[in-house]
Amino acid sequence: MKKISFGEKIGYGVGAVGLDLSYGLFYSYLSFYLTNGLGISPIFMLILAPLARLWDGINDPMMGSLVDRTRTKMGRYRPWILTGAILNGVVLALMFNNRFAANSVGLYVAVAVFYVLWGMTNTLADIPFWSMIPSLATEEKDRNLVSTIARAFSGLGQGIVEILTPIIVLALSGVAAESYKDLPSDALKKGFGGWSMIAAVCLVIFASVSVLCTKERNIAPKSTEKFSFKKALSLIGHNDQLLIFMLFAMISNCGFYMTSGIGIYYFAQVQGDLSLKSTFSLMGTVGSVISILVIPVCGKFMSNRSTYKFSLTTAILGYAGMAAIGYTVADVKLLGLFFLITSIGTGSMFVNQTVMLADIVDYGEYKLGERNQSLTFSMKGFLQKMAYTMQSIIMFATFAATKYDFSGDTNATVQVVNPQADSAIKFLMFIVPPIMMAISLVIFSTKFKIYGDFKREILDAVSGKKAELQSGEAAD
């Protein structure tokens, strides 16, 4: 089969920048905006996050099955990518421009509605975007390169959010404050509101570039069956390797999200200046860029399985260095240096996970006789949301237990937390993530079996089946 051009691979990857602008604002900064800008209670978020994920457990498989049944002139995936990006951009802007009165019922209802809608609209774009990889490339090297490029652009989008958000929010706040310590919550809301609208526009632009630059090929026949939630659960439940993947990926992803989610509180509250996070995040972005070299370089002398182990081990070592610095000198530049090492590991970890899902699609066809490409890739978005939910539960439960709160007074400035909460935030920042990474590594090493001879057996069987279908169609 003809390999896709490098230009098309780049065009595809550009879409990930826009998706991660929205994704990064939601997962890294929304909790801070809600607690410190709107005065939302941590207890409310502790309840809302799990309830929203229960709905995602229904919505995500439905979306995956819907994509599998789609066939248009634009293809199967691209119409959904563009539609989802537009809707997600609108919801993102509305979520960060909440104008309800503090502590009002309307405020809490609006937060809950937009929180759920963001997850739904993100699913509309995210599932078809990542599901398209097996349709773009069938060879392992091509899949690795496509996945690597997409993850590199994804890391770029995340880096833009992590680095620029503290700077842009302060600039758009309308207040001549030197740091977030001097920023009233009204100004904080204004800054986030303006930045979210810019990110929403960029999301749509980058998604459009991705749609226009790619061409779908190697598409499985359109499914004519009506969606059955029972059948979807059965297909997922009988794909043992998908379930194992979801478990170890969810745990490791939660560790990563813990760093990005609690980091904003660490720098704003413990360090006393959120602008320091830009320096820290810059080092992480450099690490993410370097991580795109891990699979191509390591692939020359080790398997994908060994590369994944190397990625997790690198992340764990980086976290160990961060803990040593965070609990002693707390120097931001040294923290950033070890975060760079961590990001090399987590960046290549995410690329490997995307490649694994493509292999799991083949495994599902090999074992169950049905490809279910988008349904399988829908689990990627779902496990990421579940990982974020785990992170939210741990974080907001800690806030509640340590009496962390923000008054929501629109004239108040960001407050310094009490010593108990200070210690808890550092524990979540430096200790919890590497523990999760280590647990994930153990599960992967002992339970995931799609590698070596068995993987080659799967690919041969799937390729043979495709050849038979093509021969039959030619004969007809």
C-alpha cells in the first residue's frame, strides 16, 4: 500500500494542537478558575466530576459506534472532527465566561451543564481524530510516525496552554498587577474569559487544517447495525487486552494529570506566584518536543514494548528528582530541569499508547471477528476522562480535608493556603505521580501480551482476511 506523504502527516498532526488548547485549558486550569475565580466549593467538584464520567461511560461508546456507521463524501472521520471542534470551541468559551452571581444556584447549574457539555463535544472531535490513524497508515513504521507527529503537535498545544496561560490571563485581566497574588477574582475571570475565546477560535482553525490536509483510506466497511449499548459493552468486555490497556493507561495518565492539575495551585499558593509556572512548563514543553525522538531512535534497537517501559522509567526518575528538589531548595529552574526529563518519558508514553490502541484494534478483529475501530479508540478519550476524574477526586478530597477554600469574594485576592494544605499540595505534586507511574509499569509488564510472535500472528491474520475480502470483491 502506498505510504502517505510527510505533508499529510503534518497536516493531520496540526489538528492535535487545537484539540489540546481546549483540552489543556479544561484539565489544567478549569479547577483553578472555578475555585479561585468563581468561588465554587471543592465539595461540589468532588461530586460533579464522577457524575460527569458516568455519563461519558454511556456517551463515548455511543459516539464511537456512530462514527463506525458514518459514510459521507468527506469520509467517516473528518466531518465529525470539524463539527466537534466548532461545538467544543463554543462550549469552552461559554464555560470560561460565566456571568452568574457568586454562590447563586444559577452559577452552580451553569458550571455543571457546561462541564458535561465540554466532555460531550470534546468526544465528538477527539474520538474520530485519533480513530483515523489506522485509516491513514497500516504499516507499523508509518503508524508510529503518524502517532509520533500527532502526539508532538498535541504536546505543542499543551505546551502553549501551560506556558502562555499565566502570562495571557494576567495581560487580559485589565489589572496592572505584577503577579497573581495581587489579582482580584473579577480580573482573574476576565483574563480567563478572553483567553478561552482565543483558544476556541484557534481550535476551529487547526481542526479545519487537519480536515483539509488529510485523506481517509483503508476504511472498514460501513456498519449497518443499530447501536446497542449492551453489545458495545460486550465487545469492550471481551477484548481483554483493551481492558488491561485502559487500566494501566488510566493510572499513568492520572499521574501526569496530577502534575498539571495541582501545579497551578503549587505555584500560585505554595510558591506564591503563578507566573513561575510558565518557566516550569516551558521546560516540560521542551521535554515533550524531545520525546518525539524516543520512538524513532529506540525503535532501531528495541521493540515498542521495551520503549514503553523505558518511557515510564524515565518519567519515574524525573519525578524522583522533582521530589528531591521540591522538598528541599524548591528552585523553579531545577524543578523544571527534572520536569523536562519527566516530560520526555510521559510524551513518548502517550505516543506509545496511541500505537497500542491501533494494535488493540487488530487484536479485537483477530479475536472477535469485528474491527470496531472507532469504538476501540473511543476508550482512549474515556480513559483520559477517567484519569482526570481520579485526579479530581484525589485533589478536591484533599482540598476539603485540609480546609482549602476560596471565599469567592470578587474583591479578594488569591489567598495563601494553610500549612496543612501546603504540605498536601506538595505531596500531590511530587509523590503521588511517580507512585502511579510505577503501578502502571508493573501492570503493563505482567498483563499486556500484544508483542513479539503473538503480535505478528495477529497482523498476519488480519492482513490475510483483508486480502481474502479484496479477492472476493475483485472476483465479483
